[in-house]
Amino acid sequence: MVFLLWDVLAHAWEPIDSALSHDQGGEALGNGVVLAITVGVGLLGLVHFDRAAAGRERRASGPDATVTLAGA
């Protein structure tokens, strides 16, 4: 999984690096902002998924698990 993350980020960084090497600051900044936003949205999606999965797990355990935890 780390390899896939590295590969995706390396390819996403290429246009920014190219713009920086050709002294195109505006293009580099624009691509950098797009990269930052997409990484942020992806991380927020993972947080949403994690919370939804945890909620399903709590609902699936039912009221018996709550009583057991309260009695312990």
C-alpha cells in the first residue's frame, strides 16, 4: 500500500516540479493547490468511512452488548 501511495504522489508531483523548474510559479501554485485540496478531500473521505464503519459496528452489536459493558 505504501508503494501505491508513493507512486500516486510521485506522479501527482511531476507537473508541479516541472512548472517550478521552468520558472512558472503561477502554474506550480495552481497545481499545488489542486494537489493539496484533493489529498485533503481524500483524507476526509477516509475519516467519514471510518466513522460510518464504527457506527455500523455499534448498531450491529445490539442492546445486549451495552448492558454487558454497563454491568462490568
